[in-house]
Amino acid sequence: MKLSKMLNVFVLFALITVFGWAAGSSDQRAQTPAGIITQLTRPVEIVMWHTLADHHQDALQRIVDAFNSQNPMITVVLQSHPRPNFEPRLLQAVRNNVGPDMVSIFANDASNYIAEDRLIDFTPYLNHPVVGVPGFRNTIPPGSYDDITQWGGDRVFMLPVIATGPVLYYNKTLYDSFGLSVPQTWSQLEANSRVIARATGRPAFGADSLQDLYHSLIMQGGSQYINVNTRTVSFDNAIGLEKLTWFANLVQEGVFRLVGEDQFFSNPFGSEAVASYIGSSAGVDFVSGAVDGKFEFGVAPIPVEGPAVWVPTYNMAYAGFTSNPEKEFAVYEFYKYFMRPEVAAQWAIDYAAIPIPTAALNSPAFQAYAANHISVQALAAQAHRIGGLPAIVGSSTVRSEILRMMEVASLGTRTPSQALADAVAASNRELGLHR
């Protein structure tokens, strides 16, 4: 399949996926705004919180600077925040009315804000005859539109710009020295990692996101994630325990490892403290900088093994928080600019991602970039495997409990069965609060 067609397949699948399937949920109760404005009569400042660093932060700042120069009535201000515990800190700030005006968000977190009437409904702006986007629905793939309208009534609470996904980074020089092939299954990954750990005395694999790793393992293994009808988790079963035990045991054996204080594996990978890891495609430039020519590295699709073919994706959409008509209109104007084909395409290039607006995806600039980019090619190669998880109120807590479960089981402070039982109980309590 040609790369351009593979990228289109990626977008069609990706935006239905990890955070979808919650349309019509009875606990979503946001109200349509009583009125909007479509013209500013005084200057407005709006603040965006983000967790970006280095060249990603610089690229976003360039977009903001260009927008500000073209829109003298609106000033966008970027505020950087540390990645650890960002979501709970954001939620607390918004509830205390000291949060930002806009932020990049995933649908499972958006569900919580929508349930509390805190997100801007962009639909009246998009449909407006003067400031709207004619045929907006047709400017993005169908799966993308389904994702951002999953709360019912074709109401849009998020605007999608790019999508990334997990890929496997591996030390190709080391792999070649041992005659190892790129692992296509988890069993092959374990076997390779045992060879490397035995020879080097160092763990050979890790994952930036333990939640997404666990999702991949259980979904491929044939388990489900959340039952939206009973509002309970569905991984309280033999598959859920088996996958948790597999990973935890290998960490305790020294074959796998946790990321620890590094937060991301790019630096440990670059220092050869680990031979492979699963991380976002957007991290490829950080990997390259950390490796700094010390060895050759490769990027591949993540392993797949089991009765189901499933991998996650990361849909980078943007939301705004309700405040006053002037600020809400300003947020919409910035996002409309962000989704321009030339802006979205360049943001995708800077971020090592895939743009969502169809015109940006098909632009010559992005297609030329994608044809020669190793992490984007790895994303495209696993496009047909992308699957979905429910995004309902409380699902963000489930992710947090899975992270805690994976960590305590791997550290041995709880047995896998105890850790699973704790995660299930806490998750079900939270999901049950929103029936």
C-alpha cells in the first residue's frame, strides 16, 4: 500500500479509537450556550496550558506568535506545566476558576469536564454564516468527526489537529550484534530482551505509558476494558491477571524495567540503559538527540500477539473552558487558525505526527515529509490494527488505577492478584458514582 493511502487509513481508524464509543451517555449534561459573539470590540488575552518541551514547545510558540501577529485583538499566552500529575492539577484549577482558557485534551478527560458544564461547545461557531467553517464535517475524516461529537447531538467540544501513536524504538546496533530480528510479538520481545539482559546485565525493555501497554496486552489477549452499560471494568479476569503478572515478573527478573524518575525512556535509551521501549512517535527527535550518534536505532510497529489485533493511538484534540463570550470566541478563532491546512501540516511535521484535516494530510509538504520519516512510517504500518476504548466519565480514573496497579505489582509491594483487585475495586467505585 502506498504511504499516502496508509496515512489516510491511519486517520480514518485513529479518530474513532482510543477515546471513542460514548455517544449518548446519559451522564453528559452540558448545555448549549445561550448566545455567542462573533466580533471583538476590545482586546482579549487567552491562556493555553501545555506540557511540551524543547522543539515541541518552540514549534507551538511559533504558531502562537504567527496567530498573534495576524489577530491584534487576541493575544494567546502559552504557559508550560510539568507533565507529572498534569490532569488532576488541571481539573482542580478549572474547578477553582484559576485554570487556563484552553488545553490539549483526550476524550476520557473531556468527559469529566462536559459532565460539569465546563467545556465550550464550538458548534454554534462552526455553523455560523460569518465566522463558521462551511462543511466542517467534511474537512476531517468521518472517524474524527465521530470522536469529537460522541457526546450526542453533533455537538463539538474538541477540535482535532494531529494524531500520534505508540511505536517501538530499538537499538538496531545492539540487535544486529546479537543477530536479533525486530520483534513482531510480545513473546519475541521477551525472548530478545532475555538475550540482551543476560549479555549486558541491564534491563532490555520498558514503556513510557504503562496504561497503554496494559490496554494493548489485554485487548489483544481477548479481554475488554470497560462495560459502559454496567459502568464496571471488564479486565477483572484471567487475561487481565495474566498480562499484569507477565510484565511484573519480567520487571522483577531484571529483563524489563519501569521508567522511574526519567518520566520518558528517551534518555535511558540513549544512554543504553535499556535496549528498546515503546513510546510516542512524537518522541523520535528526543530519541535522536539522546542517542547522539552513539548507535543506530530503529522504529517499528508495536508487537501484536493474541486472538485480537489491537493497538492504541493518541488523538491530539483541543478544548476550551467556559468563561465569557469574548474569551470563548477568541479560543474558537485560535483553534480555527490551528486547523488551517498549512498550519496543521507544519505542526504535524514539527511534532512527528499525522495531521487530521484532510487538506493538511494530503498537502505536498506533509506527504514529502512522511515519505522519509521513520516514526511516521511505523505509525502508518500499524494503521489497520488501531482499536478503540470507551471514553466515559470516570475512565480517566481507571487509567490512573491501571498505572498504579502496574507499578506496585512490578515493584512487588503488592502481588499481581492483589494489585488487580485493588485497581478493579477503585475503578468500579469511581465509575459507579456516575450512573
